[in-house]
Amino acid sequence: MCVEETIAGTEAAQIPKQRGESLLETAVRYAEERHWDVFPGTWLEAADGMQRCSCGDASCDAPGAHPARADWGTQATGSATVARRMWSKQPLASILLPTGRTFDAISVPETAGFLALARMERMELTLGPVTLAPDRRMHFFVLPGAGAKVPDLVRKLGWSPSSLDLDPLGEGSWVAAPPTRFGSRGAVQWACRPTPANRWLPDAEELISPLAYACGRDR
């Protein structure tokens, strides 16, 4: 079972921690151990007893968890050294991972995500990492190219892509990585942690049936 999974032994040292580790250390580990590109996003600032987004927008819908600049794509790096330098300048910056490079992601509502995880476990599917964000979205990491494939895969299963709350994230998008915080709503967590066993990601085609089914049930 992926959710709240506990991994013991020597593998544990290779898994990015969710607590007790700074954002800088975690960002460096993502680049160093998973070879993921990372880039720093906005951060939370205390103002009038409230946690506000550094972007200055009082109505920000992802406070402390979105890109801080328009050219974020050129800022993303797979270098642990560069990541360390960037987070040294702003240690509170969120950790964002660009999609469309080493992985794409399929975003679904939390309720559908948990239903899909249960079905995938019964089907004995091999999963990649899966995040659970405070905005009640889950992101399933898959091989790059999902953005182009998913609409046709959904149609082949008998669904209209627009009828399902299932969004492939590819080039030009990103996901927030643990332990990034969304304002006062809490932190992004792993529903399925990165481990040496899931370094090789599944193709979107392998996961789309249980994901589409779960989203159809969740409508």
C-alpha cells in the first residue's frame, strides 16, 4: 500500500523525508537522488498574524506554492549545486518540479485518487511517486508524453476528456513537491513515496483505466 507507507532498512536513507529536513536539503536531494529538475517558487510571509504569499496577492489561490517569476522554466535545474545556491538565497521558497522533462503528472481529485490507488493495488500495478496536495488534488507521476496521449486514451475507454476531472500535466506545467506548504491549508505530502523501486515510472497508458474509472465515479 502506498499511502502512509513505511519503508525500513537501507532504502530509507534514499527517500526524501517529509519532516525534519529543510527545503534546501530536500530540493538538493530531489536533484541529486531522483535527477528531477527543481526550481524555487513563492514562499509564505507573516503579515498581520496571517501567512501571506510572497507574490503580494491577498487572494492568491496557491499561497506560497507557485512560480515566483515568469521565466521559471529557464530557472529549473537538475544540478544539486545550483539548487543549493538558489535555496540558500531564499530558504523558505517552495519546491516546484517542472513536468514535461523527467516526468509528466496526471492530476485528479483527492477522492478519485484514493479510489484509483485502491484499484491499482488490487491490479498489482507498478506505481511511480504520487503527491497529495492541500488543494485536494493528487498527482500521479508518469513517463513524459502523457499530455499528448491521455485525451485519446480516455476516448478509447468511452469517456469524453472534458467530462472527467483528469488533467495531464506536461511541458509548461509543474507540481509542488513535499514539504511545500499551501498557506494555512497544510503541506504537500507523498501518497506514494519516491523509492529506489519506483525510480522507473509507468507509462500513462498503464494507469489511465483505473484513473478514468475513479474520476467517472467521482463526478
